[in-house]
Amino acid sequence: MKPIAGYLVILSAILSFAWGLPFFYSMAAKKKAVRPFVSYSVVIDDFVYSKQSRGKTVYMDMAGNEYSLMEYEKLLPLFFTRDLQKWGEYPQDIGGVHIPAEKAVNFRDTARISPHFVDMSRARIQLFPLFEAESSFTSLEFPKELFRIKNRMEFINAADNRINREKSALFTEALKNENFAFPAKMISGNTYPRKPYDFGYFVLDAENSLYHIYQAKGEPVVKNTGIAVNNIAFMLIRENNHLPYYGLLVDSDGGVWQILKDGYKLFKLDVKDYDPYRKTLVYMLDPLNITLKVSDEKGEAIRITTLDGELVKEYNGKFERNIYGAGLYNALFPFILRNNPYKYGEYIDFAISRNYPAALIFSAVLAFLYLIFIKRAGGKRYFLINTSLIILSGIYAFAAILLLEGIKRRQ
């Protein structure tokens, strides 16, 4: 076998092993990782958590005190409001502030923004329903047409694929009158019909101007929000009369803002070390505080702020690995190829070992063993290249080269 062909085979084998060996190790050594659900209790001004332990759920605080389920819920009155009302235990004042139970229930929001959602918002088919924002009825009727915005705003009948040219022209003209630059880069809205009312869509045009578009009594309403964020990664629209914002805006650098109903102003949230393409953000709002959880497979960081953005408390926790022998895994495999756990529609992800020094030492040991093998077998050709490959690629190159050497000797 010619050297070039041989090394192409070796490189192909290295890539195959880099995907297959870690995958099968993970499957064989898989375990259920215990990951606590951490919350902030304004009652004790500290974090509390629930987790599974020996087949049951335990409830504790950071000082190690254990609680019953009822005691735990009393520590989180803004989260378990209805239960506390049923027991007659809902407090008159929470954190020194009088908060009626109905406000605790209504002035609440929870959102989870995973990398899958960020990626999928661009990958999905760009067809959207436009509801009637000023309907005469309490329930929203799902429209017969879906719209898209390319070189114009176009409405397509979902039943027969026919374009409603009159409505398309009406809305396109309304966009042009507000200097909308076609085509749209991003369209974000709530397509779920079971909501109290419709806010329409926030649309980023070709020149990075953000527009608010909705339908009122069959007529187009187009507003240039004046929001200037050039690298918007994701928007989440929340239709709730009790909230002071239209939704959340996330940029590519990990900045997160509320889009306020007051003149489309932006209020920046105190999020740290957030990468929307690699990490998950959990956002929770209650009448006193905002909870911001940033997590990945390694752990989570939680920041509690007031509604005005002042830091109240923070927490950092590492997640338990979901495989047995994680140390051995990190030493065996200097890098891995895997199905991308973050992106929607992208399949291959390259990741370096969490303990690369240990993996490098193990690779050096394998390279030394290979040199002993070559010396005893009497082989000298290309041993420097092969040794370098083993140091760089560890067990993958070691296995690939030995397999190829074995095949050569049988021929």
C-alpha cells in the first residue's frame, strides 16, 4: 500500500474511532446524573434545592437543613402561591413587601432558551400565521393564510397554496411606507393560538432595523421600534397583559434584554458568561426578583437580581457527570467527535478532553509502547510520523496504525 493511501486510511480510521469509541464507552458506562433544581428563597434569603436521593425527593437549603415538601413550598411562596392559599398559609408580606396572591400568580414569567431553540428559529420553514390583534371575540381564530417576507410580504393560502395578492400588496405597501428593507432576516412571534391576545411579530429587516408588525381589523400596523442591535440571535415574544415587556431579545454575544412596552425601550438583564449557541438560559420573573440561570453540561450559574437589575444573590454549581469513570474517559480520549448536542440540524461537534494533560500523558505512553513494538518487529519506516500521530491522537491513532500494520504483515 502506498504511503499516501495508507495515511488516508489511518486518518479515516482516527476520525471513525474518535466518534465510535467515546460513544460506545458512554453507552456502556452511562448513569443517571443527579442534578438538583436550585431556587432562591426570599423567605430565608438563600438558595434551596430539590433532588432525587435513594429513590425519593429531598428538599434542602445550602446550610444542609432538610425540609418536608410543605415546608419547602412555604420557602417559595411566589412559586407555590396556590398551594399556600389552599392551606391558608399564604403570607401577608413577602420579603417585607405586601404582595397580593393574584399579583404573585399573574406577575410571573418563565422562559427557557436552549441553543436548539436559537438555532431552530433560523432553520425552520419561514411561514407564519398572522392573527387578528383586535378580534371581537375572546378566542383567537387561526388564519387560513400563512405569510413570509422575502422581496415582499406574501400571504399564502394553506389549503391550496394560492397567493392572496390583494392582502400581500396591502401589507407590502405598509412595510415600504415605513422604509422596511426586504428581505426579512428574522421573524419572531408566538404562533400558538391559545393565548389571551396577539402582539404580532417582531421582524428584523435586511438593514438590521427591528419592526413590530401586526394586524388590526384586517389592516396592517407597522412600527419601526428604533431598536439598534446588529447581532440579534433570538427573540422570544410573551403575550401577557400583566408584564411590562413584549418579550426577550438575545444577541450573539450573550446579551439579554427585555423589550419594554414603554416605547420599545430595552432593559438589559444582568447575565454573565452566556453563549446562546452553547448554553441554556432559564429566565424567571416574580413580583420581587428576576432569576437568571445559565447552564451547560458542566454546571450552572444563577444570578438573582431585583426588577431594577441590582444583584441580590448568586450561585455556582457543577453538574455530576452522567458516566461512570469520567476520569478514565478524559484520559483515554484526547478529543471526541459527536452528534452536536447544541445545534439543531448540525451533526458533528469537535470537543477537547476535559483533562487534556492526562490525555496527553496517556498518548505519550502509547507512543512509547508503539516504539517498543516497532523495534521488536524490525520496522523503521515512517515511525516518526506514526509516533507524532499517536501523541496527537492518542488511542485512535494507536489502534489505527496497529491495525494497518497487522494487515500489511498478513499480505
